[in-house]
Amino acid sequence: MSTGSIVRGLRSDNPAMITRALRRLVRLLGADVDDDKRVGWQATYDAFAAEDIERELLRHGDSEDDATRELAMDGLAVWQGDAALAKLLERAADEVVEVRASAVGGLEGWPDSVDALDTLVAAADEGEWNVRWRAARALARFDDPEAVDALFGALLDPDSNVRCTAGDALIHHEPTAILPRLRKYFDHPSAHMLDSALELMGEIGGPDDAKFLTKVGAWTNLSQPSQVRRWARDASKRIKLRHKQRD
């Protein structure tokens, strides 16, 4: 589908054409576009901007069709204007969970917006797993202490996808601010949810953390279940190997 046909599809009143055009637009410009397609991204964006495609995305963001609203949120995430942000914030409270998830995920493009931060922090702590997952992923772009607090909460989310995403997000923060808080997690009553916390410590920890993890992973440490001890030993080995390679 060419740029022109996408524009015509977005301006159409045919639901099938609209949906197809939105999917193609997101594949061309979305956050998850393949690296090899990044070449020419700006020119493609400019071509769509010249056609005032944001107006069409805002229109489809109010569609009665759930799939159309969802895809429109993915498309609006690319546009950085006030109108796009306002629509994403509005649809972050949509009655359809897939629409909410897409809107919440799209807010990652506004790391300086207090409204976006507040919405993401709330979304990371409630709702369905895919909303929490998209919120944790988006919060990686925010440096605010509230974002870090929300990610620490997500690090113990009941869903493993959310925990993993929170761990990936916290990797990008200053280790000296993250590691002391991580140490306090290992007396958590739901020890089976410590997988991502241990993975994170293994990725950013230093020699002292390796010693700490060795104690957590000791066979004689019966305060932790066997899988936690195994994860701790593996994390300790990764830290030691990483620092050995540096020396």
C-alpha cells in the first residue's frame, strides 16, 4: 500500500479500508518499526504530515468501531502535538481494554507531560495485564521519581510480562539508586515473583551485589524457595563474569 493509498484509506468511510490503512501506517511509522525501515522514516512522516493525517487519526480515535479506535491510538503515538496527547489521555480511560492499552502505550512519547505521567502511574497499578504492561514499557522514558516508584511496583506484578518489562525499564536508571531498593525485595512473601528483580540485579549489580546474591542463593538459605536460590546464583555468576571480563 503506497503513501497515497494510505491517505485515501484514512479519509474513507469504509471501515475495512480505514482499518487496513491504519495498520499500514503503524507498520511504517510506529515505535516498533524494524531498524531497516528507519531509513527514510522522516521523509515518510513528513509526507503524511503534509496531508494533515493527524486530523484523520483524531477522527478515527472517536470511531464506534473498537479496532479502529485501537489502531488510531497506535497512529497518534507518532504525532507529538497537543491534540494527539489529549486524545491519548482521553482514550486511556476507554471502556475497551485493547483501546486503553494502545492509548497508554502511546503516552511514552510525552516524557515531559505531567498528565501522561499521572495516567501511566495509575495504569501500571490497576486494570488488565496488557494495560499494566504497556504502562511499564512507556514509563521507561520517564525520569521522574514517581515513574521509578511505579516501575518498582510493576517489578512484583502478578504477570511475568509486566515484571520483565519493568526490569528492562529500570536497567536504564542509575544503578546506585536502584540496587539498594532491590536488596529489600528478597524477603518478599511472594518469592516466586522475584524472577525479574533478580534478573535486574544480575544485569546492573557490582561485586558487593554478587556476594549478596551468593548468600541469597546458598543451599543453606532455607528462607528462600529453591527456584529463587537458583536465580540468585545465576545472577551472581553473571555479575562476576561481567566484572572479570572488564578486569
